[in-house]
Amino acid sequence: MAVRDRIRIVITGKGGVGKTTLTALLARCFADKGMQVLAVDGDPQQNLAATLGIPPDHTITPLAERKGYIEEKIGAGPGRGGLMILNPDIADVVDRFGIPAGKNIRLLVMGGVKNAGSGCLCPEYTLLSAVFRNANVLPDDVVLLDTPAGLEHFGRAVAQGFSLALVVSDRSYNAISVARELRRLASECGIRETVLVVNRVEQGIDRQALREKLGAGFSTIRYIPADPCIARHEPSVVPVFEGQCPVVEAVRALVHDILAGG
């Protein structure tokens, strides 16, 4: 896959709407097509590993806590006069710290950064921003970024490295309100394309009425059905695929649309 054809997707939305589950399902669907996938856990809660099927007792050190790597790349540290490299070469980050998470899937856990997004120039924030900003130089065909609610912390850096935002919502008023705000933020940050993904849609729901409720802000809306398989097998999505649950077909259709460019 040529560099220009690489897929870089940020998954965002209100807390609790299923962003992490969707990220893991997308990773599996892209990987099933033979594509090399990097799933990036940008949420400080760090639940993506378990959702991808990595055993909960597997110890993972987040990138933000890799002090040796941060000093090597950023240049800040004892005896260096406090000078930092603001756009370091991070091309080796996946090979050094990516964790196998299934066939054709690797996981990179970013970790949390205090004061991110408030003008912070701390080494940890600088490194994580560089990874997001330079996502297109990472070797994988597909990079999926699971985020906490909001794009404020790394918004500009994410916009430089990612071309598609999947804004995840459910049918609740609060989730839809947050989705509208995230669409605005994504646009202001410069992310070129934004798709609304409405999760946990019950069978028989009037989708036209739902679309009218969502408003005209999103040109593209995709629906993911409510599926008891998710709760039954929580946290891992691996059994969901093995059981051919309905949600899998919906996510496969979403992946097909993404690959088709529509």
C-alpha cells in the first residue's frame, strides 16, 4: 500500500458510547483483509489491550512512561540544558514498543500526560504529539487511534496525522450533543472527513426519524446494531468474531465503505 493510500482513523465520542469496542472491531476487520493494523490506545484508561484479547495480566508500559526513549528522542534530561527536540524521529516507535494483538495487529499504548493541551511543552507531551502528527510515516497500512472524549488534548497533532474521524454516538441526547461538538472540533482542527457512527441501534428503529434527530451536521451516518454478543463476551471482541455476531457484519460494511472511499 502506497503512503498516500494508508488509512489513518481517529475514533472519538462521548465516554461510554463504545469507542474502544469499535476500535477493536475495526482492527480485526481490517486485519482479516490482510492489512497490517496498528491500534493506538490514546485513552488514559488503557482498555484497548483487553478489548483486543490481550490477557488482563499482561503488563504493558505506556509510551509516556518510557523515560529512556523520551530522553533519547526529545533530548531533554540531566545535563542537556533543558533543550528539547520538538519534532523527533519516531519512525522506530512501533517496532520497539508495538505489542502483538492478533494476526496482522499490533498495539501501541500511549498513556496519559498531565496538563496536555494547555500549552504543555513537557517531554512526554512532545513525544506523543510527534507520534500523532507523524502517523503517516508509521509502517502499518491502517492506524486506528482510540481517544478519550474530545480532541482538545492533541487536536492539532491528530489533524496533521489522521484524515478521517469516526465520531461515535448512541441515541441519547448527551451523546448526540457531544458528537455535534466533536464534529465541529474535528473540522476546526483540519481533519478532512468526519463520519457519524451511531452505535447500539435497536432492531426496528426508524432510521429516518433518527437521522432527523441527529440533524444535518453529518453528511455520512453509519449504524451499528445493538448486539448482546458484546456484553456477553466483554471485554474481548475475539469471541464476537468467532461467533459471527451481527455487529461484525455491520463493522465489516463500515470497513468496506472506508476502503471504497465513501
